[in-house]
Amino acid sequence: MHLKSLTPEKILYVKKFNKTEARTRFLITYEKMTMALIRNRLGLLVLGVLVTFVLYLLLPAIQHERFTASVDIPKPRAMEEATRKHQGTGNSTILIGTVLHNPPVFFREAAPVQKDGVPSSERLPVIFLHGQTFTSRTWEELGTLALLSENGYRAVAIDLPGYGESLQSSDVETATSRVAFLQLVLKELGLQKPVLISSSMSGRYSIPFLLSSGDQLSGFVPISPVGTKEFTTQQYQQVKTPTLIIYGEHDTGLGTQSLQSLQQIPKSKVVMLPEAGHACYVDKPQEFHKALLNFLSELK
């Protein structure tokens, strides 16, 4: 259409049409750009969710790999020595292994260290039992096994049946069977007249053993053990084993309850760790170690 043939009304209409068409094209372009941006953001969001999901799936494997890289699982055979070596606070070495069968019992051991290439004179062996929420690893992590080995003691800690690396056993359901269990463990480990350290739950093993087989121990260190009320004052008064009773100042439950029974033992001493709770050896390890070493040094 030629402009000269257009009337003013037609020219005005064409201008309005061109403006409307331009605006429509702009809106379409803007909408396309907006949708593209939304799709990109949605894509990024989906990608982020996928990455998070993949990391969630891989995390257990990564943690397992780190765990197995730092801890060697012991091979199941009786009296397996030198399965793993771990440097302690000094020159001590922690050995791990198993004793017994059906099921095997896991243990950690720190032998007396050598000083200047000369083996230290071995003192009394010491065996550690653990509480409900702990295992033999606790005594290693606290540095207790290493500390004792550096002071000439053979220190052994076991995982009781159903805890740590030791499987559950139906052979320790009675007090008599638990005494027999400890006797067998001491025999298999070659621990003659050891000092028995027993905290909390492990009193189910140590208290019956003390009262029935106390002559097989050189010393006894109960730390707020359970089961003390199941026996009489007369039974405790017949115990001849030197005993160090340790409890935390804030342990007003088992600590004070077990103290009432255990202090009936004739050759007993009491150490209360200030500002410590039920697991006082965890709350105050230095004070606990000092009290333990002092007690051990007095034994023959």
C-alpha cells in the first residue's frame, strides 16, 4: 500500500498496529527469557538435589573406608598376638586379639615397655572390665593401658560378651557362669593373680568373682559397680583381697550405694574423685590414674 493513497485515519491505524505488534513481540520474547531462566534455576535445583542425594549415599561408604583404614579387625583365633600395634603415650604398644571360642572374647593388651632396649621388670598383671556404655577401647583411649605398661605392668582389657567386638553369649546368664567365664579368661590370657579393675555394669562379673574366688586376685578396684546389694555384710567381711574403692563425688546413685557394701571389706581404701560423675575415670582421668598407680605400687 502506498503512503500517498492512505488517509490520515488509515495512517493512524497502521501506527497503532505497528506499536501493538512490537509490544506483543516484546512480551513474547520476555516470556521466553523468563521461562528459560526458570528452567535453568529448576535445573540447578534438581542438580543440587541429585548431588546431595549422591553424597548421602556415599557418606556411609566413606566413613566405613576411613574406619577400616584406621582400625584393623582382629582375626578370630585364640590368643592371637600382635594383630595390631598402636603407639601409646610413650613407647608402649597395644596388641589386640581374641581368646576362647563360641564365641571368642576380644581383648586389648599393653605389655611392659622396654627402656633403653632393656625389658622392664614386669609387675603385677592388671585386667580391666568396662561399664554398660563402654568397651575395652575406653581404657586404650584414656591412655590407661599405655600408662600402666610404661610403669612395668601388663595391662589387659576385654570386651565382655555382647559388647564391643565380643558376641553375645548365653553362657553368662548366672552369677556362677560369669565367675567361670572370668576364670577361663584369666587362664587363657595367662594372667596369674592379677589386679581386677571393674566399673559399673561389670560388677555383675567382678563382685561374685571377688566373693567366691578372691584368692585368685592380688587386688581389686571397683568403680561404682552394680550388684553389691545382692550380698551380705558377712560375705564382704570375709574378703581378704586388698581393695581400692573409687567413685565420683557427684555419683549419688551407684557410687554411694556400692560404697556402703564395699567398705565392709577389711583391706579396703576409698578414693572419691572431686567433681566427677558415675564414670569418674572418664571425668577425671589424671586423678584416677594417680590413685590407681599408688594402689598398685603398694601391692606385692
